[in-house]
Amino acid sequence: MSRAPRRAPRSTYRLQVRPSFDLHDAASVVDYLDALGADWVYLSPILPSRAGSDHGYDVVAHDRVDPARGGEAGLEAVADAAHARGRGILVDIVPNHVGVADAAQNPAWWSLLQHGPESPHADTFDVDWALTGGRVRLPVLGGTVEEAAAAGDLRVEHGELRYFEHRFPLAPGSADDGADALTVHGRQHYELVNWQRADAELNYRRFFAVNELAGLRVERPDVFDGTHAEIVRWVREGLADGLRVDHPDGLAAPGDYLDRLADATDDAYVLVEKILEGDEPLPPHWRTDGTTGYDALADVDRVLVDPAGEAALDALDARLRAETGIDGPTDWHELIHGTKRGIADGILRSEVLRLERMLPDPRAADAADALAELLACFPVYRSYLPAGREHLDEAARLAREHRPDLAASVDALLPVLADPTHPVAVRFQQTSGMVMAKGVEDTAFYRFTRLGSLTEVGGDPSEFAIDVAAFHARQVRRHAAWPDSMTTLSTHDTKRGEDVRARIDVLAEIPERWSLELDGLRATAGSTGDGPFDALLWQAIVGAWPLERERAHAYADKASREASVSTHWTAPDEAFERRMHEVIDRAFDVPAVRERLDAFVAWLAPAGWSNSLAAKLLQLTMPGVPDVYQGSELWETSLVDPDNRRPVDFDLRRSLLHEVDAGFERGELPDVDGTAAAKLLVTSRALRLRRDRPEWFTRYTPLEVVGDAARHAVAFDRGGATTVATRLPVGLARRAGGDRVASVGPEAWGDSAVLVRRNPLRDALTGRRFDGGRVRLADLLATYPVALLTPAEPEETR
């Protein structure tokens, strides 16, 4: 198989490849994806991962396609199926870390443990050998190693050291004399310790704070070559057309890595999973086509949020805090300073102490404190020195403000941390991203609960909403700077599926009603005792309703423990968690609660569906390469992972697409309802246009909407294809004398219109024709809250 000429995809469709849906299964749905309109098939990681892994990010080997995921034959099958239809393949790769939960499954890690610094893989991993005298510290024990040996839980069996189900290699000759297990353990190149010592005492770099994922030193040419030979082969042999790079911020030198990857793949299409903060730009010197789309997701979400609801939702949050005695900052930036500092002092303390050990002597006694404060104050995920020096200076300024007592130590650290060649500076940059991710995405996002749709990966919750002008400005910049960057609404990492967020967005239009509904639900179902968490929990339930009971319980467990306010992963509060689960059960079992919930969701759902269709069309037609996460062509009501990796019913979607297409040919359009057929219509029509008429998506021109209801629409011309989408649907309905979006008619738009070129147009969603010029929104949006206008073909205007 030869590689096709390099090009960027016009769209992608993400598939979660796993043993239960392997590459052969992926090949079997390519015809459906092609019919849907997707251009490239986007595969989750396919290198061998830990047995039973559903996500694939715990890679254990780099020399083959995972046999459990279909192996080489499976990759060839999906590539052949895609290429036969003119489609491409994008593959997710994981350069930063590998899975080490089961040492026996990872040959390189096994070798490291067996031979220590003399292992041929000693330089593959990022280990501080000096800290422990040449031993890797492994946090797997429930007590001390002496207690494990005395209880018989630590034993030598079959030429290995074992602890319950854990298996570890023995150094050559270390058990030949028949010594007891404790003595044999003392002779190894690793040290088994209590799991509670991990946060402060580990000596290997992890992925964030996950002990089971060990960092790689991919900045070394030999490590890059050893871990990328198979990946490069896929590209060179035409099995893959592009790559998605997971977590580049964990690498020592992301820019250098991307240069090496581009050289090895002849500049194949490459995306990076880079989280941008606020107006932070993607480093323009990187050899990449853009990000994986969280920045676009934030833009779409915020243009659909009513800014008028901010004050009332803030007041509700303050009341809930006061009523239940929940302390803590309410200002977003103050909040994340505290959560990030908690991470630096807690689960990532070992990284801070390693930075301290690497500092040149003499160093201040409070150096670790100063390092932790700088990490807590760092305004973005990381810098890429010499680029981004201003972020370090900003962190230093903020650190001096927060901790004047550390000013001298901060000043002493700056010359070292600003030197791109200094090992401390390199590792500090790797560490700041970890602290940001854990402190913000995995902690603060579960504490800042005024509007849950804004606490999403890549978003800044302090930015409540943006107006249409700001949305346009951001898309103009995106089109100019990164036209082939990905856009997305849902991923395997999003905290809530796109349609959950779309429904939650409506609460900003009705904050007073939401306050009353929340009070009613808490009165009938009870409270957890944590008012802000009550709001977060009920937003998730309302946003995803109807949902299965076990999914609600699983979400609550994760959300409450990530918040670490009323309960914790390492120290669960049984009383709180019992109350929390009782609240959820009452939503299903107590008629008064269930009836109230059903009634509110029935009223809310049409407005949420309006937002959903608007968000989908905006994302699919805005500048960039739109990705459709598996299954999200129908309503995507997933909650946080692993809920968002549930199996997808492709037979249902295939059948429904056939029905939608056949009905469209007969002039029959699906209703906007629980079947999600209308979303499938919008998705398929937009994807087909993006793929088959690329000349209609070559520019971005904001269009003017005029009339009293102009603020309720966003419209732009992509160079032939024109998007018009409704925003703030409840406010629009109120213009017609009510607030029921389900029954809103053309009168809500009044004489409002979108101004387009005076050429014959056709709405790809309804088939209706328009003359162009001043197009009345009451006519254009009479069937759906969105329209996708294209030049009318000559035969259509006769």
C-alpha cells in the first residue's frame, strides 16, 4: 500500500477502538461513515495497551498494532475500506507515557525493574535514581513491606516477586540462595512502598498523578525511534494519513518532538491535544496543523449562553454556599490558585521536591515552597522557552503578591527557570501543565458550579458568555491562523456530552426559574449537605435526563471526589456519600421528585434541542476541521468518562440515516424530538457539504442580521455555504408572548432578517429555495432553528 498525497481532512469521525469494538468492527462501519458525510476515520490509540483497557492510553508496547484491537490485519482492513471510498485515516498516538499497572505486560518496564540503571531501557523512563540509591519506588502496598512479608502477602514464586496479583521480576541471582521474600525484596532494583507515599516520594515521572502511567523520555532520539518506528511505518506505508498527538505538554520539548515527527512522516497531517487558556495562541512555530478543538468548543458553548443570567446564577451559588456552610473562594482565579496550590502540595508534591533537588546549590530553605507557589500562579499550562517567558514573569508577579514572604526566593529562582537549557527549567515546564490540569480540570471544575456547561475542558469558566461579534472575531482569527485545526463538541475527555451542555446552557436564560426548580428538587429529594454540589448534581441529571440510575450514581461518585470538598478519593466521607446516593435514588423512586423532574425536563428539552442543533451546525461549518465524536450525530447525553466511552449502536444510526435520506427525497422532514433524527439530518447535510463542496468553505465572512430579534441569530458566509443559527431560544419565545420554545412560531422573529448576497439559494436542511438578499428569519427558520444555505443549482431555479 502506498501513501496518498498529503492533504488535510475536511472532517473526521472519532471511533473508540477497543477489544469489544476492534479495527475490523471499525472497518465494517466505514460505509455508514461515508454515507454520513465524514471524510476521515479518526481512531483512538491502537498500539498494545494494558489487557482490558477500553481507552488505549496505557500503551505497553510500540512494536505492533494491538492484537486485541484487531492487529495488523484490522488496521489494513479499516484503511482499505476508507481508502477505497476516498477517505483517510487519522490515528491517535501517545508519546508521553506508557502503562505500568502490570509490569509483566510492559517489556521495557519489566527490564527496568529487573536490571535497574543497567537496563537497556534505563534511559527510556524518567527516573531519579539518586533519590533511592538506584531503585524505582513502586507504590503498591497497603502497609509496609515488612508487614506484607510477615503476612505472607509478599512472596517469591515462579522466579518472580509477587504481592497479591502484582508480579515483579527478580534481578539475576537475587534469589538463588533461597532467601526469604523480604530479603529478596531488599536486593531488587525497585522498592515496594505503601501507596500513600506516592504523592511525595515517587522517583519516576508519571502522567499527571496516575501511578500506573510512567513518563517517557521521548526527547532522546533513541527513545523516539524506538517508540515511533511502528507509527512512522503506518504513515509511510499508507495505513495512516495523519496523527493526533496526545498530551504534548508532558514532553520535555514539544516543538522539537513535532519537528522530529514531521521529518519522520514527511510532514503528515498532525494535530496536538493542546489546551489553550483564554487568548493564548498555539505556538506558531510548531510543525502542526492545529489543536484537537477544545478552543472551538469553548467558543460555540459561550455564544449560546445568555450573559444576562450571570448575576442571578452567582447569587444562587452564594445562597447555596451560605445555606449549607460551604466555604471557599467564589472568584474563579482565586479558586484555581487554591486548587492548583493544593495539587502542588498534595498529589504532585513528588514533582515539586524533584525540582527542588535539581536546583543548583546554594538554594533557599523555602525553595520548594516558592516553586509550588510559582506553579500555582502560572497563568497557562506551560511555556516553551525561550517562547512564553512572559508567562513565567506573570507567575512570579502573582507569586510575590500572594506570598510576599517568598519574594526573595522567587527572584532567585527566575534566572534558572528562564534558562531554556537548564534541566530545572525543562522539568518546571513539564510540571506546570500537570498542576494546571489536575488543579483546574479535575478539581476546580467540580467546585465552580454556577453553570456546569462552562466547566469544560479547554474553557475558562470566568468567561460566562460571548456575544456574536466576539464569536465572529475568533473565527476570523481561526480561519487566518489555523484553518486546518480541529473543531469539536464532544470527546472522550469532555466532562459532559454536547447535548447535556446545550440543555444546561438554557438555565442562563431562566436563572430565577432554575432557582425555584432546584429548591423544589432539594426539598423533595433532600440535600447532600453541600449546596453547590447539589446544583452541580441536579444540572447533570437535568441535562442528561432520562438517564440510567447507575450512570447517575457513577457520575456523582466521580464528581464529588474530584471536587474534594465534602468527600475525597483517598478518604471518602461515608455519610456524605450515602446522602448523595439517596438523593439520586429519590429522583428515580419518589413520585413527587420524578414528576417534578419529568415536567421540568419536558419544558426545558425543546430549548436544549434548539441549542444543540445550533451548536452542531456552528461547529460543523465554522473554520477548521470538524470532528464528530462517535455517536454524537444523535443526542449525546454522556457524562464524564468512562460514561462518554459507552458502546455506540451503529445499526440504529445506519437505519435512521436511511430513513432520513429517504424521507428527505419525498419531501418529509423529521421533527425536532427525542429521536434525534433532526440532529442526524443537520450533521449529515453539513458533513456532506464540507466534504463534497470544499470550494464553499474557503473564507469566513460575518453576516449582518437586522431587526428587533437580531441578537437571537448568528450567521456567517463560508464562501458559498451560509450558516444561520438561533441563539437564546427562550428569550426568542418570550418575544411572542410566552416561553415555551416547543410552540414558538414565526411571529417571534418579527421582521428580523439576515442579509445575504442576492443570488438564488437553497437550504440544504429543508430543500426550500430563497431569492437571497434580505431573507426573513421567520421564513428561513420556520422548520428548524438552523439553516444551511447553498447556491441553488441551475435546474432548481427554473
